[in-house]
Amino acid sequence: MLQEGAHGKWTVSSSDESTEENSDSEKPSTSSLLDATRGRTSGPQYPCSDARKAAHKRKASPLKLSDKKISTEIPPTEKQRASQEGLGWCLSSSDEEPEDQEKHAHKETLKGEKCDSPKEHPLNLSKDDELTENQKAEEYDETPSEAQDTWDLLNGGNPFRFFLTKVKGIEQSYNSGALHIKDILSPLFGTLISSAQFNYCIDVGWLVRQYPQEFRKKPLLIVHGEKRESKAELLAQARPYEHISFCQAKLDIAFGTHHTKMMLLSYEEGLRVVIHTSNLIAEDWHQKTQGIWISPLYPRLPQGTTDSAGESETNFKSDLISYLMAYSSPTLKEWIDLIQEHDLSETRVYLLGSTPGRYQGSDKEKWGHLRLRKLLKEHASSIPAQESWPVVGQFSSIGSMGADGSKWLCSEFQESLVAAGSSVTTLLKCDVPIHLVYPTVNNVRQSLEGYPAGGSLPYSIQTAQKQLWLHSYFHKWSAEVSGRSHAIPHIKTYMRPSPDFQKIAWFLVTSANLSKAAWGALEKNGTQLMIRSYELGVLFLPSAFGLEKGYFRVRGKMLSESKDSATYFPVPYDLPPEQYGSKDQPWIWNIPYTDAPDTHGNMWVPS
């Protein structure tokens, strides 16, 4: 159906079933997943969002700008279904990572162009052929970093222990100090005994291949939120691997997701915790901007020590245990016990999680944005003239914010972001500028991946149309400072910079996008906080790094001499952010872009 609105003329993809509540998440569809395992699709055999499926299809069947035959009209769903029965679909012949093939598996995925030359792409791939396609995608490696580099990184070369993922296709100097998942799982980090991977979107075969050969059969627990068909599909992926077990996170509130991204790594030498922003699929570690916090190596406590031993000044140990206990899963009990037995006292970050539920009384401050508010009130310094210090939020997806800013963004959420010091009076919502960083259509078009990068930015036209007021807060993605202006962000960060953007009062890296589902929304006249999803992040506060002034300085591009200093925080994108111009539009995944080609010469028609 052709429609017209603030974003010009567009046609809604008939596969879009997003609702107000889940439009911020890369929520998997759960239709006919198991058909995929019977050879109906040549895409990866794991569930994914409609946005990611559209991106995979566009990579598999690119639409060149010159192709006049392409109609951006979307045929009725029923017609498509009828014409699809029994057809095969092309694999991408590109050697890039299968980027937006993420969690791909349903019939709806198969809406696309039929293969022009089916003989070249046999429909029923053998296992070996499939692996070859996947390994092509991993070519970049994906050899782990030089041993000495990794060792230096882990031992004091980065006081914040905050890293970006490596990006294929940027100047190599910008990957110095960045990590691939193979680096994180390498023997340099420890001699692995077992591991737990908490994540949203998981390609089991790919994940297993990221472990070095010698650790590839060590016990692996996968913590996920899949249900019904998608759960069956995840379990089916793992059948060849006897060392893998699963923990299903309970999601009792509609539209919630298990969005947390964490690794627990048990070594002969101790324990390590990794909190990050990447799904466990090839494309999330290839040409996107992603963030990682890696803990120190936590040594085992002497036997007979009390439960309270090994705590950090940031209370990280008990907060991590509380987070794991919120799953109410017997499977996680051994990991909770293991954490209890280790010394986490060297941790300098605060843990900030969300877990699904409706919270009242003191529980209200345990999770989500009220947890951030509490931490800032208790541990952040009061800022002189603080109403002039803006807040910055940067994210890859957006939920429904309501009819105007007063509904959530500029009321309860902003109140949490501007908290600082226990004595600070509540500021009026209009006093503090809000800068929201979200990629424009041009950011996506000019990215290393081209339009398919938009598959990991699942903001829908249905949600966007209802909140055009929000777009006046939007700022472009630009990351010259880290060489990642063309690596579309899947990282999520929030911070409080000074008016001149030379200092920041705090910095948060998290899995949480800009949504009520992730951060929580007050109910019952402010007496109850309702959260739908699992999220996890770490908060950097100057006081925990021994800085008495109450702020970090922002590290600039040329500030290499201060690289090792805990005074300078490596914000991964450019400050101040640049506001959208009059011709800029936020990327919306489920409308076509056919006016200008992307970096691969292609158009975007998501249907």
C-alpha cells in the first residue's frame, strides 16, 4: 500500500508486524522456523528480526539502481505466499560476512527475487558447502591479534578496559587496540575450563568456530530468550555439539527480549566477565561499531573465605550475582557459586541491568533507569551549573516514546540521566539539552555495508510516524575519532558531557536501546517500574578511577600521549554531535530507498 507522509512516498513492507511495544527490539518473528531446517531457505538457520531478514535478502539479491524492472510496490502477502511455494532463493556470492543474515529462518524471509541462474547455486547445500560460505564470511579474521598486542591491552594498556570491535575495511591503525571475538576467546586471556554466553541472536555453528580448537569442546552454556519454534531451531542448531547446554530466560511480559550480551569465562587461572553489545553472529563482528568491557582476570579466593569477600568498591560482585539470580534458573546456580568463589575487588565499573518485572518499593531502584538514577545520586559528583551540561544518548533502535516528550523521554527518563550528587534538586525537563545520536539514511547508504547495514537499525515507519516530535532531537552518526564513521553503530552509549564537550561526568555502555521496554516505565502514579526485557551495561564514574574532580576528559584524535591515562576517556564517536540538517531523515528500515545507490551500487527495497 503506497502512503505519503513526513518521509516522502513509501510503501510499507508487508512483513512488518511491529507493534508499538516491540518496535525497539530486533524481535524475531516465529513463523515456520522449522521449515527452514527442511531446506526451504539457503540463509542461515537461526531466527532474526524482519529488518535483518530484509537486509539478508537484499544482500543475496541486490537491486541495482539501474534495474528499471523493480517495482517498489509490495504485492499482497497472500499472493506472495502462493507464488513462493517450492521456489529456491539465491545465496550471496559476496565474500563479505553474511551481514544481515542474522537470526534468519522464516518463510517470510523468502520474499525476494527468484534466482536468475539456479544452476550456479544449488538449493540443497551440503553441510560442507554451507560451511564454506560461512567461512568466506570469516576470512577477515579473523586471525587473533598478535600475542604481544593482546597482552599489552589486557595489562594496563587500557585502564578503562573498554574496547571496540575490529572493523574490516578501515585504516588498520584504527583497529589497534580493538578486539575480535576470537581475541577474547584466545588462550592469552586464560586457559578455558567452561563458558557461558548470554545473548539475543545466536548462530551456534559460527559461535563454536570462534573458540580456539583446544577449547572447542569445553562446556558451553547458552542463555537465550527464544520460545516455541525459534527455541526448537536454536536447539536444533546445537544438536551436533554435545558440549552445549541451554538456559531459557523467562520472558513473562509481552514484547520483552533477552537482549543482554555477556560472556562468563571460567579459566584454570580464574574468572573473567565480558559485557558487550554484539550478537553472536558473524556480521555483528565485521563492519559495525560495537563496544566491549572486559574485566580483569579475577583470581580464586582462598578456601574458607566469607561470602562478602572479594567485593569491589563498586559492589560489582553482589550486583552481578543479583542479576543472575533474577533469572531464577537452577542452571545458573553453578555460575553464581563460581562468582562467589572469586575475588572481584579490582572491578572499577558499576553494573547496570534490566530484568523483566514490575517493581515496587526499594526493588524499584534495582534495575533500569531508576538504577542509573540511584547510582548517579550516590556516586557522581554534583556539577556546577549542571543544567548547561547536556545528556547524550546513542543507540541502534527506538521504541514508542508516546505523543510527546513529557510522556517518558523528557520526564522520568531524563530525570534519571540528569541525576548527580545527593543534594541536587530536580531540574525542569526543558533545562537540560538532549542530544540523541541515531544514523541518518545517508549514514547507512554511505556505510561500509551499504543499505543492508540498516537491518540492524530496526526503527519502523509505524513507530516513527507517531513520534515525529522526537526527530528534532536527532544527531548524525560521525566517528572520525575512531575511524568508524562508515561502520554503522550497534553499540549503545549514554553520557553527560560538559557544555564544551571536553569533559564527561559519566559514561555508560550497554545493550539498552532507547525504549521503555529496555529502561522501564513508571506505572501506578510512579509507585511501580515495569521493565519488559533483559539488558546489561557498565557505568564508568570518575570517582571509581580515583579522579576527584568529578569528570573524565574526552580523549581527542591526536591525544595518543594520554592514551594510558585514566584521566582521558575514549568516547568512540565525535563530540559535539552534529544535528540533522533539513534534508536528513532517520533510517527507517521498512520503507524503500531508491533515489541514490549505496556503496555497493544497490538500492533498498525491503519487501
